[in-house]
Amino acid sequence: MREITIGFDTSNYTTSCALFDGAEGENSGRLLDVAQGQLGLRQSDALFSHVKRLPEIVERLDICGDIIAVGASEKPRETEDSYMPCFLAGVAQGRVLAKMLGVPYFGFSHQQGHIAAAAWSAGRIDLLEKEHLAWHLSGGTTELLYVRPFGVAVKCEIIGGTDDLAAGQLIDRAGQLLGLPFPSGKELDALAANADKFDKYTPKISGMSFSVSGIEHKMKSLFETVRRRKTSLISRSRRWCRRFQPRRRMR
């Protein structure tokens, strides 16, 4: 029977559980529900949602094999001051499962998981054993990392990236203006695929860092301009409609 490891990740907006046998893997995940018009959840709400969803997520996996180890993402980054309560859901599940099965438990950071997943997906798992550069692009992170081997994982040092908003935050704020669900990346991609006009914006660059808040300002200005034009057009249309309404005869 094959030997497998189980991993939990309860990050800010996705509940995930995966298994891996050293060659192939399977992932089960689901985005947390966020109310229309909102840009996220409070940590207490996210933690509760993870606890509620984990049984459903795990049941989707075809867990066939001997579990030899369990892991979980414990915090956003591999630094002492990195902390986010939502990760406690996965950590609790992982530590209890490992104890009950009598197998080792390994804690890691969400960022380390991103790096490892990217290397494996690209067929370059060998990169985890040597120094390299990596981009971490996610909903709340846009960072250029200097990555080095560190025990059974990797150690990441931030050497560049955005110094204000993350690229994902910019996308979600655009989606909020347009009334799209959160996160908005998939819906914005669909709209862009059918667009007949494109505007390009250049971020402000300083050394290894760059800023996208200027792009956000231009985006909001464009949205307000279009909204005012639409409002003006509707108002003028209503005035013209009223002019051509038949007058009621007095009896």
C-alpha cells in the first residue's frame, strides 16, 4: 500500500486539505463565503468557517494508503512576528490527527507552502534544495523572495515587491466597484476576455519595490467618469421621455 502525507491549509479565504505520495497528489479546497460588496472576513468569522468546512473538504479526498506524516500551515510567513488566527483551524486538525495515528507532525508557513507547490507543479522540486528567486503573488501578497533551503523546508527573505497594495487587493477593489463577488479575479478575467478596449497603467517603480496605489486611483477615477456619464444619459433620457408622454385630457 502506498505511503501518503496529509496537509492542511486554512488561510485567509480558502479551506484546503491535500494528500501527496511523493509522486502524485490530490487537493480539496473551497473558498470561504464573503458577503456581496465586502472585501474579506473578520478573523473570527474566517476561523469559524474553516472549522465548519474542514469535514466536508476532507471527505472529498480519496485517502487510500498509509498516512506516514501530517502537516499544516501555521502562519503566513516563516517569521516570529507572523500570526493569523484563521490558521489555528488547520493546525488543530493536523496535530490531533498526527497524535491519533502516531505519526510525525510538521508545521510550516503559508508562504513556504506556496513555494513548494509552485516548484512541484513546474516539475522543479529540485529548486527547494538550492538558492533561487521566487515571486509570491496571492490575494494579499506581492513579494519578490530570495529563497534558501532551511531544514525540511525553505527560508524566504523579502527583497522586493509592492510597498502599498498587493496586486490581488487591487483586483478585488476593482471587482468591488463593479459589484463582482469576492475574490474577483476569475470574474474580471472573464470581463477582460470580452473587452473591446484596453488601457495600460504603469506602476511607480523604486529600486526593487513598486507601487500600485496610483493605478487604483486611476481606476476609481475612470469608474466615476463612466458612472457620471451613465447617470447623465439616464437623466436626459427620462427628460425626453417625459416630453413625449401624451398629456391627459381634462374632463
